[in-house]
Amino acid sequence: MSRTISQVILDKLETNEITSFYLLQYTINSTTYRYTDCEVPIAYAVDGTAEVTFQPRTFTFENISYSNNDIVDSVSLRVDNLDSVLTSLFLDNVIAEEECILYMILFNDDNSILGVQQIFNGMINDFTLDESELKMTVTSIFTKWNQTSGSKHPTQCRWKVFKGTECGYVGAETLCDRGYTRCDALSNTDNFGGFRWLPPIEDDKVWWGPTPKENE
């Protein structure tokens, strides 16, 4: 349900109590849409520069999950779509990985804005839509840390095609053994696809703490 500035809340404001509302902002195809669960528009410079307006629209959120490191992984949002405004927006565009931000806005005892707290920042991962509401899952960008990298750390150049797009060599030579020495001879080390730091430290002693004395 939408949160309303009722007389009960106004009475509480007179006793120095603070109330709050939520702000929802997401971007689709470079256009930003902003909503608030208050029944009247709220204008505020959430980025600290230009003031923007959040239009009234009923929305709720639940199931904010956390990783072991207390990083928010995802949140489930339910947004009112009784006017069908969101239907074409979500069905006619590519939504995956578009930015979505959830804020809490706090009002002081004189109805002035005390401040805004960002409580979630992520990207739209999935959604379902019907005639009454939009349901979407917003996932933290940090969940990508769990992805397995397909690229390792070889000392040889990773670019398999000599003179290919990644290699970038355009000279007259026709042979490369994908080693740094050969790449250096071809004056093409800026495009070398290997990791040269591995061989120099391969036989080095590694320790924790201060550098040990030479006689230790």
C-alpha cells in the first residue's frame, strides 16, 4: 500500500518524531524513471546536484538477501501496473542488467527533508508482468564476483591468431612463438597477451610479515 502523510503522522511530527518514505529509480535504454511510495510527488537531488522528481506509484520490496560478507545480493520488488504504464516499457526493451536503485528518504519534524539514504543499488536480473503489477528481481553487481573466469594467467601470449585482432601486429613477419622475447623483437609488446610477472617470481621466497634478515 502507498504510504500517506496522514494526520496521525503530522501529529507525531509535532512531537519531533521522524517519518520516512521510499524512492525507486531505474534506468532503461538511457532513460531514468523515478517513483515514490508517498501519495504526492517528492523532489530531491539524490545525486547531490540537480533536483529530480519521484512520482507516486505503489511499490513494495521484500527478501533482501545478504552474502556472508554482508553485501546485499538481491531484492524482490513489486510495482503497481494497474495503469499499464510499465507494460510496453518492460516488454519492448532489453531489461537485463539495467540499473535500479532504492532509497529511503527521511523527513524532519518541520516536514523538511532530513536526508536520503541509499539502501540498495543493483541491476535488474529478472521480471514478470501482468495487468496488475510488475515483479522484478534486482541483483547486486557484486554477485559477478562468483563467476568463474575463463581466462587464466599464462606466461605465453593468449592470442592464438598471429596478426589477429587482439595481436594487432601488422609487420612483414609471418611467425611468432607467442613468447615475450619474440613479441619484443617484433616491437609489439603493447599487445602482448601473457602475464610476464610469473617467471621472475617463480623461484622467489615468499613470506608473511617484515622482510627477514639475510642470515635467516
